[in-house]
Amino acid sequence: MDGRDFVGLSGGDVLCELLGREGVKHIFGYPGGASLPLVDSLHRAQKFDFILAHHEQGAGHMAEGYYRTSKKPGVVMVTSGPGSSNTVTPMLDALLDGTAIVVICGQVPTAAKGKGAFQEINIDELARTCTKWSTSVQRVWELPMVVRSAFQRAVEGRPGPVLISVPKDIAQVTFDEEALEAYKNMKDKYLAPSPEPPGNNAANFLQELDHVAELINDSRRPIICAGNGALATQEGVALLRKMVDNYCIPAATTLHGLGCFDHDDPLSLGMFGTYGTACANYAIQNADLILVMGARLDERAVGKTSGFAPYAREKAKDGKGGIIHFDISPDFLGKFVTPTRVILGDLSNTVGALLKRLERTERAEWLGLIQQLKEEYPLPPTLSDHKNPRPHPQEVVTELNRQTASLKHPVTITTGVGQHQMWTAKQYDWKHDRFLVTSGGLGTMGYGLPAAIGSKTARPNNDVICIDGDASFCMTMAELLTASQHGITVKVIILNNQEQGMITQLQRESYGGRTCYARQDNPDFVRLARSMNCQGKRCFFKEDLPECIDWLLRCDGVALLDVLIAETEMVPIVPSGQSLDCMKFQ
């Protein structure tokens, strides 16, 4: 990149040329005064599809959904001030969930910076708390290095959000011969360099792998606990499946690890954690060796930290078991549970090297217990009969699961945050071509619909369905109009109980049965959808559920199904402050 091609272009035009070289095809955003030179350059370039969101937060979640589906960084373009601050929630969400997005924000002119100009905020300080890396462009010749660094930093190591701030005058100024000379004299280290990749030297690494392999070969009750990192590459997923199949090691996942293992695999246990399946939680508590693969192990995953994996911790004292944590980054290691050993690196490399050291071992007693647990607590959980004419949320997800099984295209499910998210995680039959896109660490309500739009943009041939709760949907429902305007044919199911069900359940358990401030009025979702040029339908009774879901899946274009569900509590569940094996079933 000698820079000669940039001479004569404006800063905004240079930025567009650089984005094109990074393979960017879609940009999500919302224009404003400080970003107008950038937006005008995008328009004149005629090489990008700009998806105009109805709120900057929605644009950010669209970019997240784009990355989670395509593994290509989602790109957001917004203006200064509130345009930038409105992207903080998606940037924090992306930071906690390891999602690569590149946020480009306009900024007030350089001469006005720090003077309280209209729509000015200190974006450098703000971004420091919610990005992996950020910078403000000071001179037009910095743009090539800044853009290259941003895309590199977004995906290297643990993926995450990055931010580029472009002052209005930099976007307007011409990249001239003087700028070319300055660019040629720049060094890569002029901008923040990439950190050294984590890990030990080769000898120590191989020695550690030898020891871990010995622990696995000697283990009588090993289990894999896979997270978001396990799905980072297809190679990593394939290697983990080989580890399960060839070496008789059962596997559970976090919320973000769903889809790594097919639920119908005899050794797949589903999601573990406070909202996890009974078979996964009981297996972890009885295992002598926990192999954590790319998972954060936060409090939702482990329950009471001192009570997590007691048998494995006991065996570790004798040097015969423990908790082995494989991850690409040390950033989240040991925050809640201290691992016995750590293996740093890309799972496609570390697990590949580990497999060469493993011995085929029969674990008949352990596999017998796993089979017994799966028979007693099947995946998905068996539904119980009830007399309420309205469907339970589990029944909605189960019927959707049944009908999407015959679809010829891969299925992507997105959710907001609330009880509907957990019903979806537990009742849907996750497989390699049925993928979940949801908010984990930050727990962002309103995530589901914009993430579905981003996901469908990335993979237009996939069937993309957003399962949302009424309260969560209301937070970003304006983005339904975005989907309609741009012809992005997502399907939406609202599990409508006219309350924040997870909040009322927590209130009943922890506050003497009192509930407050969790019920609010909803719009007529069907009429809302139709007013936005989308199709809408309401399901009142469980006997109509098959027909209604069939209608949704057959709809041509954006469609919404409002399902009035029966009130029910989320069970099984691990009560607050309890260990994973202290599950409440009713």
C-alpha cells in the first residue's frame, strides 16, 4: 500500500477506499452533522450497502449479528455526540461476548475539539472503557494505518469492538503530495502496536500439553465445557467433536457454545449453568476433570463459585484431575473460578496438538452415568401436559424446532434477553447448521431484532428467526421498519406475557413474594407490524400454534407472530447463591 492511489481524494474518499480493501460490503449506521462528509463519500463510492437503522444502538447490534454469523467484522458508522454514545451498549456487549465490530464515528472539527462544540463528547475517554482499541485520526495520512490497525485488532486474539473517530475537517481535507510523503515516512509503530500473542515458549507449551494429555488419559470422568471460543473457527469445532467421539468425553456448553455439539449426540449434554439442563449440571458436579474450551465461566455458568465442580477440585489436590482452561486470551481467566492449569492459544492449534497425545480410553461406568442422566433429563426437556388454553413458551419453541427441522437452508435463531432466551436455549435442538445469536455477558434486552437483521444481511440464504419477549422487543421495535425498508426478510416470534417474566420470578423468590414495576402496556404488535409494511398475526390458543408457525415460516417478506403465552416459571433453575446440583424443578 504505497499510498499513490489516495492522492487527490478527500479523507472520506480515502476511508471508503480502505474499507473496500478490507472486504467491507455492508455498513450499518445513522448519519449526523459531523459524519456527513463520510456518508457522502460512501454514497458516491457506490460499492457499499448502507443499512440505515432507526437508532444507533440498533445499528451496533446489527453489526454484532453480522459478525456472529459471518465471522467478518461488522461495520458501524455514526455521528459525534449522542450518535457515538448510543453505540456504547453494543460496544460493551461486543467486548464481553468477543464480537468483532468496527465503529467509525464522525467528530467535531479538530480546531473545535475540547471546546464544548455542538454534539461533542470526549469519545477517546468513553471508548477506552468499552473497546479493545480506539484512536482519533489527527491527520489525513494516518487513515491507511488506522483502518488497517482497526480491522486487525478487532479480530486478533479474542475478537472485540474497536473505534475510529474521524474529525469533520479530516474527512473533508484532500490527501495531497505532502500527505503522501508523510504517509511514506510513517512507521507501523506510530499507532498502538498489536500486543504479543499470549502463551509460553514452545518447550513449556509442549510440556504442559503432555501433562494435560496424561490427566485426560488417566481420568475416569472427564467432561468438556465449551463456550463461544469453541465456535470461533470451523477447525476448532471439528477437533472438539473428534475429541468427544474418539475419546469418549461428554460435552456441555455455555449459552454461547450452543451448536458446537449436536443435541442428539449421546454424549452431548446441552447448556450448563444456573439456567442450564439438569444432565449437564449434574455431570459437571460429578466429573473428575473439567476441560474448559473457550468459555468465560462467569457466575451464570458456575453458580456458587465455591461449589463448582467439587469432585474435580478434590481430585486436583492429588494431582489426578482439576479444571483445565483452554483459551486464546488470559483476560477472563480465573475471574470466578481459578483453573488448575491454563493452556493459551487458538483452539484449532492447541486442541489439534492435544489430540495427538490422547489415548483411546473406555469409560464404561462414566458413560453409563451420562446415559442415565440423559434418559432421566432428556434433550430437549419433555413437555408436561397442562389445561391452560394458551401455549407455554416451551411449546412455542418446541413447535418451531419441529417445523424448522425440514427447512433446506441453515437456521439462525436470535433472541433478546429474558425468560424467552433461556426457553429457546433449552428447548431448541441445536446442531451444526442451527446457530444461536444472542447477548450473553451484558444481557442486553432489545438485542434480538437488530441482531437478526445483521445476521440475515450477512447470510441472506439462511432462515433467520428472532424469538423475543414482549418487553425486550419493545426496546428496539423500531428496527422492524429497518428490516421492511431494506427488504431484510427476518421472521419474529414474540412470546407475549405482558411482563418481564424473569424479573417477577426473581422478585417472588427473593423479596417475600412481592412483585413490582415489571408489568407494562404493550402496543398491538400485529397492527404495529402492518403499519411498518410487515405481515402480522396473533396466536391465542395452543391448538392453533402449528398453523400459526407454519404461516410465519411461509410468509414472503418480514413477518411477526405475536403469541399470547400462559404464565409459567422458568424451571429447572439453580436458585441464587446455590451450587449447580441444587436445582429447583417446580
